[in-house]
Amino acid sequence: MHEYVKNSDTSRDQPTGKAADEAPTMQVRKLDLRAPRHWLLEGLRDIRASGFRSLVYGVFFVLMGLGIERAHVENEAVALGLSAAFLFAGPFLSMGIYELSRQLRAGERADLLLSLFSWCRNPAAVGRFAFYLSAVMVLWLWLSATLLDASSQGFTLLFVLAAVVWALTALSVLMASAVAIPMLLDLPISSAEAVRCSVKCFMSNKAVLSLWFLIIAIAVVFSLSLHYWPLLLLGPWLGHATWHAYQQCLEKV
């Protein structure tokens, strides 16, 4: 078994000892609006370089979407909340895709089996971040139900408040997760450090990362309109591209 599977320490979120000492200082780069195009091109190259192994994760995305659609076809609030959760949980669900890109960048052979254990590179921190996303997803479900209920009553104060909280929740999650998960897989850092760094990346590159989030949102909405099937390709493609977004947003100093 690979060393990061054998030697993982799940006891704490904050790495200690040698691993902590080796964690590099990261500096945020300024990007231009052409960056997302570069990430998408690199994402396509990674799909080919992986021998199309990452498309297996696309199958997972599609099956998850079809499961949501089938289980909650009569509950609009739950369906809306869980469908929109693709925007939030996407970075976490794409960990294996990030790992395949990491392997390719390191000159290693793309190993699908090892990518399934990518979380073992930094398990405690990834677990804490997963808990954070789960809590936000519960809030998102509640907000979705509130918005649907308020919309049936017209333009009321409740609808405005729910919409504002809904938007702020979306923004906070996108800022916190912009590069956090790829960073957790790549470096021995805590989830709090990864979130802080992700927020710094967004604040330094608001226009570029807002454009990137818009591209992801359009891809998700397009996939929803076609019953999730486009995610077979779009899921892995955006996952690989997000790894390259992380690589370009940050540099070691």
C-alpha cells in the first residue's frame, strides 16, 4: 500500500513534528481573466493523460444526481437543496480527481485505486472540512425550504431575508473551498489554514475566481437540465481544472 495510506495520522487536525516543519509558506498569485481558460485546457489534458480513468468519478457524479432526482422527485425543497449542494460538495467529491492530477504533475502513473484513498494524505483535516460542508448542507436544505415557502407568499420580508442568507451562505462556502481541498491533499496543513488561504486567494482574485465559480455554476445548471448526464465528462473536467486553479493561485516561497 502507498505510504500515505500506511502512515496517516488521524489523531489531530493540525500536523505536528516533521510534517509540520516541512509545510511550506504559500504566497497568493495575482491572476488575469484568461486563467480559467488555461485551467480548462489543462483539465482536458489530465483526462487524456490519466487514460480517461477520471471518468469513473464522472459515473459517481451521475449516479449521485440520479439518486437525488429519484429519491426526492416529490419534494421540491429537498431536491433543490441537494442539487445545489453539488456546487458546495463538488470540491470534496472531487478529491480523487485532484489526486490523479497530483500524480500526473509529480510524474507518477495515474493510479485510480490510490486516488480512492486520497483523503488518507491528510485525513483529520479533510474530515473536519467534510464536517463543515455537511453542516452547511443542512443549513442549505433549510434555506431552500424557506425560500420556496416564502416565494409562494410573494415578495415578503421573510423571502428577502432568506434570499440574503442563502446568497451569503453560497459566497462563504465558495470562498472557503476555492482551493482548500486540493491544498489539504497537497500539503500537511490544517483545515483552518486551508480555509484561510482559500479566502485570501478569493480576496486577491475576486474577478477571476468569480468567473470560475460562474463557469462551474453554468456547468451544474446545464447538467441538471439534462438529468445529470453531462456530469460524466463535466465533473472530471472541472475537477482536474480546479487542481490547476489551485496550482496557479498559490506558489511556495
